[in-house]
Amino acid sequence: MAIKDAISLEGVRKDFGDFTAISNVTFDIADNEFFTLLGPSGCGKTTLLRMIAGFEETSAGKIKLYGDIIENLPPNKRPINTVFQNYALFPHMTVKENIGFSLKMLGWSKSDINDRVAEMVAMVKLEEFTDRKPSQLSGGQQQRVALARAMASKPKLLLLDEPLSALDLKLRKEMRSELKRLQRDTGITFIFVTHDQEEALSMSDRIAVMSSGKVQQIGNPSEIYDTPANRFVADFIGEANLLNATIQKIDGEKIICRLQSGQILTSKSSSKVNVGQSGTISIRPEKLIIKKQNFKGQYLEGKLGQSTYIGTDTQFEILLDKELSLTVRMQNSSLTSENYKNGDQVFLSIADDAAWFLLD
Amino acid sequence: MEKAFNVKQYNGFYFITCLCLFILYAPLLIVMIYSFNDSLSITRWGGMSLRWYYEVFYGLESEKFKLAAWNSLIIALMAATIATIVATAASIGMVRGGHFKGKSASFGLISLPIMVPEIVTAVATLIFFSAISFKLGVLSILVAHIVFCIPFAYLPISARLQGIEASYEEAAQDLYANRWKTFWHVLMPIMGPGIISGFLLGFIISLDDFIITNFVKGAGVETLPTAIFGAVKQGIKPNIMALSTLLLLFSVFLVTLSYFIGRKGNNLKTNK
Ligand SMILES: Nc1ncnc2c1ncn2[C@@H]1O[C@H](COP(=O)(O)OP(=O)(O)OP(=O)(O)O)[C@@H](O)[C@H]1O
Ligand SMILES: [Mg+2]
């Protein structure tokens, strides 16, 4: 191991009384990585972050920062800073004093503090607001102060707990690229918490998908999206058609399955599978193509149901049989002038790598 | 549609309001007015004058009153200061200390003295002091005052602390402040208005106390209330009215100050 991991968690667990909020979480985050914890509300993201920051004790497991064990250190002894969800800016201090707080606590000289604060203020573009109190700033400006305050001491690790959730959509999108830029410029390792999958997919180097206190999958955004590890991940990230299926034959990489409706479908998987096992096939709506004539290649036959216009795309519902329906999304620009009517007989083209088999 | 309840539409609303206010404040008003009376009588008006105010500061009894006022101020200042420190520590323990056995009992015990009849506390304190042979004097008054000021100071301080999110302290610790620095640089300034209210409340209560003080003061030591009482026993003279008016104005000033400080501190919200 040439380069030490920025932070590594080994079997970390957290119990609140009888309730296990985090169970056996293990992962390493590389130096300079933008790492995201993604999961539904209540899955334990904040709890995990608070253990790394030192606000919660671990019930079991090890936390190492560049090789040093830190899980017994109080928060003020860990070179890790947090951007809080509600920012927690000190209301009685000006922007400048807020940003310089950590430096003052570390015993820096006045002139060094002033220099660094000026640098941070310029970095987050708050030059005009340095003497204001937090209550005199907009939500977006407060957010920038919180970022500058947490980064002023150049921590080894920055924790961000849903920092964008209080902002409106437009500002949130701006702040995404802003955050990426700050991370690149400072070289600080980020652990970013969100329950917004779009945020996670667009910003992260790697993502850990969590549910009920467990890590379900760790991978880069396209791994998570294209090759989900289980049904939860497939369902949680993006949209997916999930079909129950049983394996009939395995031919190298190809897994030939029989759907409940009786149709046969070829899929791929990352898990070790055997003939006879049952599981779920996940197909992303945008990977299906509707055709009116039948053709050579893999397809499913069905009837056209509801169609919904959603701006750039149109979403179709295809009924395979009475109970089973699939969602298909096609870009409006790629739709031909052929019009699709409710009840039309259609053929769904499914590329070999569009169907992804997940063991139950 | 039914009309919304509006107290103003009832007959005699203004009359009843004025009557209540009059009953509440008439005695005080009479004392204030008659303190400017030029006559020796306390009931007959003899023209405007400041002679009784002069009497308070330079008259026969002025030395006695000055000493008593000095005692009162020193005791109130020290009792309120010490009670505020204890109450602040107690608030932090109670509000931030997490769960411990007997937490609600502790809260009850802290605020109970407010409800106990003062005469009971007075007798008990006196018995306690004599049981441990504590010499009665300024020091015994001070100790008694510190004790009964604590619950009064505790209320506004703990109320304020309850309204402060724990994330400020966490942010401070996250940014390398130890416990003491977290308290000094972050928690105390944000709690400031509550602490000042608690201090002023304790100060006024101590300044004003008669019953307990009268029991534990010992011979020859007077505070302003006991001195006034002693003077009144020999018949009410207009200089007492002047003195009472001064005390009243001082209290009103402190209460107003406390109100404005409390209001200034209310805009805690930094985020919407
Ligand atoms: N101090 C605590 N005592 C008991 N249970 C707790 C405590 N803190 C958190 N929990 C529980 O732990 C679980 C995880 O909570 P956590 O705040 O980490 O969720 P989260 O993933 O951050 O959710 P969100 O997206 O809503 O912020 C929840 O079920 C919560 O009720
Ligand atoms: Mg959370």
C-alpha cells in the first residue's frame, strides 16, 4: 500500500439502546476522493458521519485517519471538519470571525488568521459580506460561510451533511459545481451525505449506497447505476423495471431467464449464479426501444398503455400481460412521426446488456 | 359568519381596564405624589417641594439609610453574581447533561424554593444558622440571599439554553475548541441575554427581600427594606415616601433594562 487511505472504517457499529443504527460498516476512502453516502431518510448517514467527526461514540469497530486510530479522540482533537446541515454559524460573530474561529482556537497569530480568512473569503466569493452577521445573509451565502469556516484550517477530511438541501433548485445546481471546484482546488477529501441520487451521481468519485444501517454497494456512479448489486440499489438509484425471473440456462456471460409471464430474456449479472435460482431482472426505462414491427434480436411483446409527456422525453407504459407492465422512456427528438396509440401491438427491443440479473 | 372574538366590543371594556390599572397603581402613585409634598403630614397636600428628598440624603436619618442602602447594594450584587454562576452551571448540567437518574426530581428541587412560603424558609434558615453557630450579620444575609436567588436566576437562564440548538457547541468543538473555549466563545455569548436576565432578576429579588433578611440579619445590621420598616414603625414620615419612590424608580429601570436585553437576544435564528 503505497498511499495511505484518507480514512478507513473497519466493522463500525452504532447501537442506540436495542436499536442498531449502523451495523458493521467497512470501507476505505482514498486521499483526495469525493465520496458520497447515499441512502433514504433514516438509514444512518448522519449517524455514520457523526461517528467520524467524533460526536457519537462507536459501539464497535475502528476508524483510522491516514493510519492513525481516531475513534477515541474528542471532536476537537480530530483534524476533520463538518459542514452542518443547518450550517450552525455562530450568530454573534461576523462572517470574518466565523471563518477565522478554528484558526483562533488553534492559536494562530492575528495576522496569519487575517491572511487565511481573506483567502477563504475570496475563494467562496464573499468579499462584500465579511462584516455581516449570519442573520443578514441569504441561505446561499450562509452556506458559503459554512464551507469557508470548515475549510479554513485545511482539515484532512471534510464532512458535509446534506449541505445543499436547504437551497432552492437553481442554487443547488450551481453549488454542485462550486463544491466540485472547491474540492479540486483544495485537495481535501470530502465525505458528502445526500439522499438525492442525482446529486450523488453527478458529483461523486465513488458512492456508498446505504439502507437501514448497512452499506449495500460501493462503486463509481456508472457502476452503481449500470451494475447495481441488489434489488434495493437498482430500485433506489434511478428508475428501474424490476421483473421476477428464474434462471433457465447459463451460457458464458449470458444468463437466460424465464419471466413470470413465461417470456424468455437474456441478461447479465455480477453475482455468481446457478441454474434454477430465482431473482430479479432490472431494466432501465431508457434502455428499452419501442418498435412497431417485429425484428431479429431480443424483444418482448406487449400492448401500449398510457403515455406521459415529460419535456425532453415521453414515458410509455407497455403491458406485457394483465398484471405485468414495463416503463419505457424515449427521447422526444428520437421519436419518429409514427404515432403511438393506446392499445397498439408493439415490440420492445432489449439489448443484451440492458437486462441485469439480481439474486434475491 | 360569526365574528372573531374581540374583547374591545364588550361594553365597559375601557372602563374596566382603567379601573383595574387604577387599583393596581393608585397606591404607588399616591406615594410618588406625596413624596413631593411640602407638608409634614402624609395626607394633607402642602405644595410642591423636594425637601423630603433632601432629607433622605442629608437629614437626620440619612447616615442610617446610606449604610443600609450600601449593604443592600453590595449584598444584591454579590448574591446575584454568585447565584447566576451557580444557576448557569446548573442549567448546563440539566439541559445539556443528557439523561441521568433523578433529572426531573432535580428540576423540581431547583424551582421548589419559589413556591415555598418565604416565612418558612426564613425560620428554617435561622434555625439552621444557629444550629451550626453561624454568626448573624452581613455574611449570613449574603448566604441566605444567594440560596434564594438561585431558582430565580435559573429560570430565564435554562429557558434560554433550551432554545439554543446543540449544533453551535458541536460546531465549536468540531473547529478545535475544547469544552472551556466552547463555553467561553460560543455558548456564553449566545446565552448572554438569559444570563443577564437571570442576574437582574436575582438582583431585584435580593434588593427587595424583607422577610428572610429580617430573620437572619442579626442585631444592628440593616438592609434598605429592614431600615425602612424600622423607620416606619415609629410612624410614617414623608421621607420614607421619597426613599420608596427612589427605590421604585431604580427597580423600574432594572426591569426595563432586563426587558430590552431579553428582546434583543430573541433573534437567535440564523437560518430561516
Ligand atoms: N440519539 C439517537 N437515539 C436513538 N436513535 C437515534 C439517535 N440518532 C439517530 N437515531 C436513529 O438512527 C437512525 C439513523 O438516523 P440518522 O439521523 O443517521 O439517519 P439519516 O440517514 O441521516 O436520515 P436523514 O436523511 O433523514 O437525515 C434513525 O432510525 C434514527 O431514528
Ligand atoms: Mg441526516
